[in-house]
Amino acid sequence: MLKKITLLALSLMLIAPLFAQNKNTAVIGFYNLENLFDTEDDPLINDDQFLPDGDYQWTPERYQRKLENMSQVISLVAKEYGGPVALGVSEIENERVLRDLISTEKLKPFNFGIVHYDSPDRRGVDVALLYQKDRFRVLSSHPYRLTTADTNFRTRDQLLVTGVIDGCDTVSIIVNHWPSKLGGEKRSMPKRIAAAELSKHISDSLMQANPRAKVVILGDLNDNPNAKSIVNYLGAKSKAKDVQINQLFNPMYKLYMDGIWSYVYRDEPNVIDQIIISYGLLNATSGYKYVSANIFRANFMLTKSGSYEGTPLRTFAAGTYLGGYSDHLPVFILLNKVNQ
């Protein structure tokens, strides 16, 4: 089944570059980089596995290969689709790994800047935003702490970055990495509901100030688009025609229902990497307007054989070093400038 899904997604990719021919196109994306750790011990977090003498034997050579692999994927998205103007990322240890990433040969030409704050996650993984400094000017940024009824629980902050694309359009981006399903879906769901409520609070505040505000909520939500955390608590609509002013639209819902995936768990395809947009971006009358949502993949990013054939080629699987990319595929939306 995964082979058929991959072929379908690849056929959709052949359509998307048509938009890249338009110089008035912008791309906003998200990529879970799957444990992008440096090789140095940080006594404040639990990074012991990712040390040269740790469980994963995380040597400078393996770290460099990881950087090169991530930069290869991001640069392909950038070259083929004219972006990303802004790219949300997750599972990064600190700002240093991002500086190393954007300094790779493949990413240097895109002149990326970084917005990052350390968050209280016990493993030390954070979210951040990379942006092309030539096209996206940051106006403000702020991390929002996620709290739950469990006072011992510590997770990633949600990052709000507001900026101007191409000097003509203000967009607010909320980067997420919601709590996982550790302990089971039912037991962990209240934590993702709390994350959904926080994202809604941030986006509602922006839309209350400006009902046509252009808001993008993106990240690894650890839930599929039909989950109650997203449908009932975040309030994301599955159909564009149902979206009213001050509401949100989830274009990833249709991809999920069509069997196109960004992540595979126990041979089950999922779309937990999502990009959700506001009414103002869906129905823009000036500046940039939403065109389509996509999941990027290429054959080199997928496992070629064995029990994991057709799934993302990871850095590690079952403790074995594979030298791959990430267990997630990057997702992105295409925007076109409205004629003015």
C-alpha cells in the first residue's frame, strides 16, 4: 500500500512545479528534522545518547552527514519551489545546530536567518523558524509555554513569528511540536488538546486584532487532521467553503483522506505534519493567497528494501545507524501573489 501511496504523491509533485515558474510565488513549510543534536554534552538536558560515547555513537562524522542530508532535502524544496521563504523545524537541540545547518554548502545561497528560543523539553529538543533574510523580514517573535494539569510535564514551546514577505504582506507563523502519544493515545490526548487550545488562543488573538490576519499554524501535531484535538479544540475546518472570517482551514485533511502521508507508524500512514491557515490567507484580496498544500518526497528519502520499504529512510531504526534523513517528510504550502 505504501508503494502505491508514494507513486500517487510523486505524481502530485510533478504538478506543483508549475507554480514555481511564477516569480510571485512564496513557500512556507515545516520539517521535523528527527533528533538534530550536536556532539557536545549539555548538562541541562538529556542528550547522553547523542554523544560520541553514547548509545548512538554520535560522532562528528555522523553529525556532519546528518547536516548534509537535511540540507539536501531543504535545498531541493528551495530550488524546485522558489522557497521556502520560511521553514518551521522541530527536534533540534539548540541554535548551534541550526547555524551549522544553514552554513552547509547547499543552504548558504539561500541566506537563511534563525528564530529560536530554548524550551523546557526534558530531551532538550526545540522548535525554530528558518527564513530567507532576502524575502522575509522579522517584525516580532515570542515563545509560548505549554502548561497542563501535570505540573511535572515539560514540552516544547510554541513559537510565534510575525514578519513581512517580499516587503508587501504581513504573515504570522506559529511553529509547533505537540506532545507525543507516549503512554497511549487516550492517556496522552489531554496534552495535545492543551496544545491545540494554546495554538487557538494565539491565532484567535491575532484574528481578533485583525479579522483578515494571515496566520499559519504548522508543525508536528502528533495527531492526524481528523483528530478531535484539531477538529474540536483548534477548530480547523476540513473544507475551504466552510471557513468563515476568524476561522481556520486545514488543507492537510484532504491529503490525509486521499492516503498521502508524511509519517508512517507500524505500517500505518499518517499526516501528523500539518499546515493550517486562517481565513485571511485562504481568501486574500491583496498580497499573498493560499494556492495548495503539498508533502515533499524524493526516492532517495525512502527506504529501498526490507520491512520498512517505502517509508522514510531514518538516521536510526531500532538502534541501528542507517545514515538516512528523517522519519518525517517535509510539508509546505504554495502562495501566489494576488494581482493588485
